[in-house]
Amino acid sequence: MAMTKEDAVRRARADLASRLGVNENEIEEDSVEDADFPDASFGAGSPGEMSAQMITPGWRIRLSACGERAEYRANRNRMRLVNFRGANHQV
């Protein structure tokens, strides 16, 4: 099922809350913006991952909680957490 921008923000908030072990209401929304990413993995591929080299439109979602910042990148079909504690994650 395709996500809207609002769905993506809700999903990112829930994911970050789970990773940090906090309630979703403790997650701060720093910014949500439209973005064009350099490839199909939103410029956040995992080591050894192949990704189509094409401009991929989507959203950059920046959240914070407990002194940590997180950047999610998403489009209507998928989501990534970028460089969280040193690694990229598919969500």
C-alpha cells in the first residue's frame, strides 16, 4: 500500500520511538521536506547493495529525541533510516 507524506512521518516516528525505547509523543519533528535523492536507495544504501542510479523523488524526515537526531528518507513505497548509530537501515 502506498504511503502519503503523513503516513511516512507517522511510520518514522513509530520506528524511532521503538529504536530508542521511548513513547512516540517524546519524538520531536524537526523538519519534513520534499527531496530528490540520487538513487533508488535514497542515497542511503547498505554496504554491497546495488541500487538503480536515477533521481528518486521523496521526503526527508528529520526527527529527534533523547539527545539523538535521526533522518528518514522515504517515498510512497519505502523508507530508510540514514546513518543511525553508524548504519543505514531499511524500515
